[in-house]
Amino acid sequence: MTPAVRYRRWLPMAALCTLALAGIWVPEAAVHGVDLDRRLAAPSLAHPLGTDSVGRDVFARVAAGGVRALVAVALTLAFGLVAGVALAALWFASPRGLRAPLLRLCDLAVGVPSLLVALIVAGAVGLSPLSAALALAVGGAGSVAHLVIELGRGAARSLPVMAARALGGTPLHVFRRHLAPTLAPPILLVQGYEAGRVLLAWSALTFLGVGADTGQPDWGAMVFEYRMHLFDAPLLVLGPSAAILALALACACVADPRAPASTAGDPD
Amino acid sequence: MRRAAVWAGLVVALTLAAFALPRALPGHPAETVLFRQGVVPTPEAVLAFTEQAGLNRSVPEQFALWIRRLAVGDWGRSLRGGEPVAAGLLDRLPISLIIGAGGLALGAGLALVLGLAAAAGSRTAAVLSRMLALLAQAVPAFVAGLAAILLFGVELRWIRPFGGGLLERVALPTALVALYSAGALARLVALEARRAMAMPFFVVARAKGLPMAMAVRRHAGPFGAIALAAALRVEAAWVVGGTAVVEVLFAAPGLSAWMVDAIGDRDWPVLQAYILLIGLWLILVQAFANAALARLDPRRRR
């Protein structure tokens, strides 16, 4: 497998990130600039997706919403990964009696309805990529911990790790050279799936709008706000919807099960 | 005996969480509710409100009172209108239950049928379950819901999603929850059924001359059903959020919209009731899945 093929599954994600990051350079006026003289304008070169009911540029809003969505997804995955690995480390470090309750705690984290927790957190402190990530990461932390514990138990008993320890390798050395390379690929694969799930949850949160700042150009909020214009200006709904779809598919591409990271065959 | 103790512990932890979580939100209901009612929150007004709502008692006292009343079916009163929470629940619970539990049951049934058909070699079933899984993974439920309103409510005019009777109002949301959970579950069923089909007893069944469809149903089906029951426990948590989204989209007067308002108003009794119900729902699905697993899987009966 050549590197070009290995990185190809990152292409859609890279393209979308570039497009969304272009949203950072969109002048603030275009995102929030109200211009009642050009309400519901048809698509043009100046406004590729037209303008909304108060004359804001829809493309600029979709791009700006994309940056917030990417931040929310990245933060959620990062929190889940750190908390999950910490939980797993705690499990490995704890005596036998404490291990079962810790596993039950991970089960509980996986079973908690994350959207509901996120709604309550958003109601308490307001909806932002940070607050949403803190709540949505709970489930991810549980599943990462499970995965690391499961894989780590196997890896700790594997021949190379035992050999490295017998040769006097420090724990850091064993972790860096033997454990991390074994554990990383499956965890990253799961994170790819998780990214799509988190993106949909973030969209749902912004759609429901609990504790949200209604001026923020989030994709879910845009669909909620523009759904009245489904007939007179369908692009207003289609733009953010297509953006969610494209980013979710890009996440699915990254987590493609046929990629070399997984040896399991595709069932269908 | 031990299992009963675990369930009892879970329920106790649940009531504690349901009581504590709303109180952990910043802000006191006195401010939000008085503001909503257009009353200036002077110290006297706040004092009168907290006294009337029984919030001036100590926290353990409030908890004990809540539990004592719950035991006799009194869920307390909403802080906003003073209406009994039990009456509000009775109005809204059936709608949420049809959409959530009904949708999950429909989705599980569909997954079993699709998954086994795909395992038996049906291309259509395999492609369909794959597309449903992709839909759930890439399209937000509210976008699919808008498309469904557009198609069935506006273009075809089969149903009136916002008017009409109870059935018409909940038909689309229930179908959405079912379709969203069916895809991934169907692929899981197919995967497990195929694993069973590689085992010797299945080869024997086929060699006896059992037709493929019947052999799959009889000998690979239980394996698919076991995997399905195990996966239901995780899916139940998703259904809570999914139901909230479709209820808001279709303006169905279920529990979720009530809860969303209650968070904003810090309506503690309503939030307590909602969290308690969601927790009970998760515990019930867990218990149901465990019972189904025990029934389906003879290896667990020892």
C-alpha cells in the first residue's frame, strides 16, 4: 500500500476543513451583516448560496458554522480520548477489587443518553462548542476506556511486550515502542465513527437550540431558522443540510473499514 | 438476590440523580419563574414563591417529601403554572412512548427481518440495510424529518403531520426513529447470522434439505436475535435524544418539548420527573434485554 492510497481517505476531510477554514477569513460583516435590501437573494457570484431572510450571506454563514462544528467535534474527541485513556490507566493501576466497579462506571458512561446530558449542560451554562464537547465526551470516554482496557490486556501479555520488559525496558519505553503502536490504529478507527456521531449530536443540539445564542451561524440552528423558507428559498435549508451530510460522509471516509487499519472484512 | 440488590441500588441512585441534577443548574427557579410571570423579583416576592413551592425547607427534607409523595403517586406541582406534574405526564407520556418505545420496537423488528434476509442472500435487503445505516450515520434526523414532511405532507398529501389525530401526528416521528435505529442493527443481525451459518449445525441443516430461508430463520435467526437484544441496550440511550429531536421538529406535544422548556425555566419538579422517567426507561430496556438474552441464549441458563 503506497502512502498516496493510505492518505486518500483523508482527502474529503481535508477539502472540507479547507473550505470551512476559509470561513474564518470571511469578513464578520458577511456572517452577521444584516441588509434588508437584499433579502432572499438568488445565488450569484457575490453570494454563492444566496442570502437569507434578513440579507445575510448564506455561504459565509455555512462556512462559519463549519468552523464551530469542527471545533466541537475535535474537542469532543480529544476530551473523550484523554478521559478514556485516563480511566483505562486507572483500571490498570487499581487493585483487583476496584476493577469491576470501574468497568461498571465505563458501562454507565456509554449508556447515558449523551444528547440529554448535553441539553442539560447547555441549559445550565449556555451552548458552545466547549460545553457541548464536555457533555458529549462522556459516552466517548466510556467506549475508549473499554477499548483500551480490552486491547491493553491482550497487548500486555503479548510476546514483544514481555520480552521488552524482561530486557529491562522502562514503562515509558514499552508504552512508546510497543503498546502505543498496537493500540493506536483501532482507537483511531473508532474515533472516525465517533466523529460522525458527534457531528450529528452537535447539529441536533444547535437545532433544538437550548441555551444557544441564536445569532450564531450553526448548521442545526440554520435549518431550524430557515425551515419556513423550504419552498420560497430551498437553498437556505439545503446549504447547511448538505454541509452536515458532506462532513459526516468525510468522517465515514476516514473511518473506512476497508482501510488497512482493520483486518475485519466488510460483512456485505 | 444479588441482582435484586443491584436493581434496587440503581433505582436509589437514579432518584438521587433526578433530585440533584436540576438543583445543580445555576440559577434559582424563583428568579426565572417570577421573571416569566412578569413579577419583579423583590425579596418579598421571592420569599413568598419559595415558601409556596416548599423550597424554603432544607434539601434533605425536600428530598424526603418528594419521595414520600412519589410513593403515593403525587409527582408534585410544576413551579410555572402550579399544574400537577402527574397530569402533565399523563398528557405527554403516551406520545413520547409511542415515538420512542414504539419506534425502537419497530426498528428492532425491521432489523431482524432485513438482517436475516440479507444473511439468506437477498441483495435488496443487504443494500437497504446498508443505506439505512448510512442515513443514520450521515443525515441528521431533523433533515430527514423535513424531507419526510415535504414528501408525505406536502407533495403526496398522505398525512397531515401537524394536524389530524394522534395517529397522524406520531406516524412520521415513529417511522423516523424506527428507520434510524434499523440500519446498524440490521447489519449486526446479518453479521451474527452469517457467523452462525459457517457452523457445522447449519451445514447439516442445509444438507438435510432445509430451504435456505427456513434454515436461516430457524438456525441462524437466534444468533441474530441475541446480538440484537444486546445492542438494544445501547440503542435505547440514542432513542431518548432522537425522540427529543423529532418531537420538536414535528411539534408533537411529548415529554421532550416539556423538558426543553423546563430546563430554561428551572422548573425543578418537572425536570425531576423527566430524569426519573428516562432513567426508568433505560433500566427497563436493560432488564428487558437481559431477560430476552436469558431466554434466547441457552448458554446463559446455568
